[in-house]
Amino acid sequence: MLIENAYAQGTAATGGIESQIMGMLPLILMFVVLYFLMIRPQMKRQKEMKAMIESLQKGDEVIAAGGLVGRIVKLQDAYMTLEIATGVEVVVQRGSVNTALPKGTLKSL
């Protein structure tokens, strides 16, 4: 009729370890590509961000999380105080800093 019978094929003798390596080769290549395209650049960005946060000092102008822009007035181990307007100071975590601005960016403070 319209449907033919399907017969199982006999198993062929495998090449042993060579066929296992060839079967895993695409997986290994995908991991290598993933490492160079995603993992390595992310690690580099994290290292640069950590160095920038550790190099902050009093008087630096920064952008914190949420777009809060201010000048560093006081630094502590985990926190810092930002002056966001004349006489207005807020305390934020050091890790919340996104960008360090060039000196003189904030003229109104």
C-alpha cells in the first residue's frame, strides 16, 4: 500500500576512540567559540570595571546606577558619598558606579 515496511539496519563496527572524538568535536568547537566570543570579553570587562572602582578617589565625578551623577565627597570600603547638587549628598555603594567622568564635566557643583 502507501506505507512501506521499515527494517532495522545492522550495527556496523565502530572505529573506537576515533569515532567518539569525532562525535564530540562539534561540542568542543562550540565551547571554544563560546569562550572567545562571550566569556573572555565579559571577564575583561569585569576586570576593567573592578580596576576603575578601586581607583576612585575623592573629587572624581561619576555616574552611578540609575543615572545618578555626582562628585565623590567621601570614600569608605564599601560605600561612598556623592554630592549631586550643592549641599545635597547621597550615600551609594561603590559597586553601583557605572562610569567615571573626566574632570570638569560637572560645572554646577
